[in-house]
Amino acid sequence: DNRIGDEGLVALANVLGAPPPEVSALGAAMAGSGGLGTTGYGTGAFGGSGGFGHTGTAQMSSFGNTLIAGGTDGSNEATAKYHECLSVARRSILDMSLAILTNRDPEHRKDALARIRDNVQQLAACIDKNVALPKLRVLQLANSGGTVLGIGRIEDTLQVNSRLERLVLEQNDHRVTGTASLVGSLPVNATLRHLSLSQCRLGTHGILELAKGLMLNQTLESLSLRGNEVGPNAATALAGVLSQSTSLRAVNLNACHLVDEAGVALAASLATNTSLESLHLRDNSLRESSGRAFVEHLRKHTRLTQLNLELNSIDFRFLATISQMLDRNLRIREKAKPQHYRRRIEQLESCRREVADLELTLQKNRAEKDEMRRKQAEVLQELEDARGEEEERMRALEAQLEATRTERVQVNAEVERLDAELATVTAEGDFEVSQILSRIAALDERMRHHQRHIQGAQYKVDAFEEKANRELATARAELDKAEKARASASLLASAARRNLDSFTLSMKATEDVLPGGSEPRRRRVQQRSADPLKRRGGPGARRGSPG
């Protein structure tokens, strides 16, 4: 409960050998105060009782800055390859189906996990193991006040750190990213023995991911998930892990909201488990089916000696039977101790023989080392000679470089002169181009004006032709009418002339008969007489004689 926060967790992870972070902006989390400030870590990690403070920050940075600082192209390539292998391994583990976890056939499970193990081996090959690590074996960070950033970096250290044996991360929130860091760390770690994730809010999904990582880990002996909600699928996955594990000796699932189905699955895992000695299932929702399953499988399982089923709804008859079977297992364990010691003595004898072989190998290696030292001295002498020759070549190259620099200065001066001339020519050309463009613009404007004028004139011509055609059509109609009238008049004139000629001939024919002849004005009028008869006499009575 030291509440060191993300800054302290990241700095501590660097000391413990955390690999390069996946996010390059990790340092932004430590910006602001410039480090850990006066926040103390408490007692235990590096000795003392006052915490790290400013001195501790500098000490931790000196250990860990080489792991995350940018370096040469080779280190960048190695970092990129590491992250690629980590992503592939983590994805292959997370894509593992629940059927693989619950498969009881070892051969089938081995075939299904072969590809995943290859990815894990590639990841292990990418991790730098030659890192100076502190001699820290137990790390307790319960309720540290960190988020997934700091806790995830602590969990990432398990990929590199080969000394840490106990890690306590109780009461640290894992809701955002779950156990993604542990999924990538547990398969490649071979030294961690005890892991506590009590009250970390893992949830069913997080525990399911954790089970997939535990499936590839063969060294973890104690696991505590107390206070996390474990759904049926997560419980089935944990049961699958227990059924094939050869290292897990103690599992704590107290207050995990386990239902009866989960209890049955956990009990069924005892059928093939050969290592589990302690199983805590206190304060869950287990019922008679779970009790009956434990009774059935404990008949053949003789390894389990502790099974806590308090605060569950299991019948006392089952509890009494289970207690008797646990006592039986405890007696079997006590009787098997001498045999265990004999096996241990044989292991020590085997180790003694291996030590003798290693001493012979060490002597051979020392002789080879002396020979290599002699060869190294010869190579160093050759290196000194090569350095002298290299210095001579360097002096010659420096003289050549100086001459080249002089020529470069001259060339630069010539280039500047040519640039100035080019600028002048370019300015003149730009001016002429602008003049020509202005003239072209003026000509274009005049062309557009003439074009508009031509279009107007063409419009007028078209209008005039249309009007002229209409007037010409009207004139032609009137001409046709006048021609018709003229023809009619000619006909009338001819008829009148003929009539006149006929009349003239008639007049000439009657000239002798008419008084006055051809000149009627000269006809004679007779004198009036008193005699009425004479007045009504012949024609000659009305006119007198001419003359």
C-alpha cells in the first residue's frame, strides 16, 4: 500500500529489466515533475527504510535507461523485431480456443500448441538476456496506485528478469487491458514461482486470457485470483490448465463468484492433475453437484491435501467425506517422504557427476582461453600496425580533402556568378515575356471586339436578308399582280381599239347619211317658219343650209 503510481512503477520496471516499451511516448508519463520526486517506495526492494526519493530515482534511472533509450540502427532493428515477435506470439496465444484448453488428450493438445510454442520460442530468442539485473527475488506491489501503464511495465519485466520468484500485484486495476502483458510474459518466464492477482478486477475475459498464458508456463507453483469474478468459461479454462499442469501446487479462488458448474469443472481437472496440493474455494456458490464431483475425483487423486470449501452450499456429508479423503492424502504424503528423499539423493548424485563433467569441460575451456589470449595478442599487434597504416592514409586523405575543399570554394564562386547571370537573364526574360503577354492580351481583346463586331454585322446582314427576302417576295407578288393587271389592260385596250376601229368604220359608212358628213358641226339647220308643219318637216327644216 505504498501508492507509488505509474512513474515509480515504470522506473522500477526499468531496473528489473523491462524490455523496450511498445509506445515511444512512454516517457511522457514521467514528464512534469522530472522523475519520482520525493515519493518513497517503502522498505524491501533495495534495502533501507526511507524509500528511494531523489536518490532512488537517479539510481533506478542509471539501471534502466539503457533499456529504453534509442540507440543505433542495429538496436532499433532488434527492438522492431522483438515487438513483431511479441505481437505474433501474443496474438497466437489469445486466439487459442477454449477447446484446446479443455482437451484431455495430451497428443492432440501438443499438436495444437506446437505452432504457438514456436512463436513463443521466437519471442524468447529476440529477448536480450545479457542485462544486469538486481538480486531481487520477491516484489510486493499491492495497491500501488498505478494504472495499466505502470502495472503492464512491471508485468513485462517477467520476459527478461530471471531472478524474480514471487510477484504480488493485489488490488491493482486490470480492467482496461486485462492480462495482455502477462500473456506475453508467462510463456517465456522460467523463474517465477508465485503470482498473486487478488482483487484486480480481471473479470471473466481477463482470467480466460491469463489461463491461455498459463497453459504455456511450466514453472509457476502458486496462483492467487481471490476476489476476481470468474465466470463459467473462465473456470473451465482454469480447469483445463490444472488438468495438464505439472507445476501448480496451490490455487486460491476464494470469493470468485464460482457457480456449481465451475466447481464441477475444477473437480474434474483432478482426474489428470499430478501436482496440485492446495485448492481454496471459500465463499463461492458451489452446491451438491460440486461436492459430489470432488468426492468422486478425490477417490483417485492422492496429491491434494488442502481443499477449502467453507461458505458454500455443499451438504455436510460431502464435506465430511472430502475431509476424510484429504486426511488420507496427507497420510500418503507423510509415508512417501523417505522415497522422496531417496529421489532427492539420486538427483544430487547426478548433479555431482554433472559437476565433475563440467570441471573437465572448464579445464578444457581454460586451455582454449589461454590459446585464444595468445592469438588475441597477435591480432592486437596486427591491429596496431594496421592503425599506423590507417593514420598515414588518413593524413593523405585529409590533404586530398583540403584540396577538394579549395576546389569546392572556387566552384561555389563560379556557381554564384552563374546564378547572378541567370537571375539577370531570367529577369529580362520575365520582363519581355510580360510585355509579350500584355500585347497578346491586347490582341486577344481586339480580336474579341472584332469578333463581337463581326457577329453584330452578321446579325444585321441576316436581318437585312430576311427583311429583303420578305420585301422581295411582296414586290414579286405585287409585280405578278401588276403584270396581270397590265395584261388585262392590254386586252381591254385592244378591245377598245377594235371597238373604236369598228366605230370609225361605222362612222365612215354613215358619213354620207349624217348631216354634216364627217364634220357634224358644219351641218346646216333650217330656218324656223311659222308653219308648224315646216317645223316638223324633215331634217333639213331644223338647220339652215351651210353658209
